[in-house]
Amino acid sequence: MKPPICELCMNKFDHREEGGTVSFKKTKQDKKWEKRVKKKSIVEHPPFMEWFCGEHFEAARKLEHLHHHEAMQELRKLFLLEEQSQS
Ligand SMILES: [Zn+2]
């Protein structure tokens, strides 16, 4: 597993206190990855799973039906573009 760093704002956080992982919809490549990992019985961070801090976790979880890259586009629109327009 990767250390808990928010995929959206890149902040480190304590996952025992806030945030968590969101598993997005798996792509074909992700399914291949799963097969490969099961065969080798190694532990890797799944490519479709990402950490989100307390601020972004709820929004990310609402988008878990999307593929990872689609969800990230939506989240950037929701949070990052909003911040830019305010400054
Ligand atoms: Zn965040």
C-alpha cells in the first residue's frame, strides 16, 4: 500500500483520523493487474485505488462508479478550479 497522501491535494494525512481509500471502477488493465498480482501473491497498491484526505474523501467516494482518470477530472473541476477562480 502507498502511504496516505491525498491524490487530489497531495497532502499527507493520518488515515486513522480522516479520509481513506476509494476504489474506482476497474479498467481492463486493472483487471489484468489483479490477475497478475493474484498469481504472484504479491502485495501492491492497486492502480484503481487512491487515498483521499478528510476534505476530499466524501466527494471522491461519490465518484467511485467512474474510472480513476474520469473521477480525478471531476474532482479537479470541483475543488482545484474553484480555488483558482477565487484568487
Ligand atoms: Zn485532499
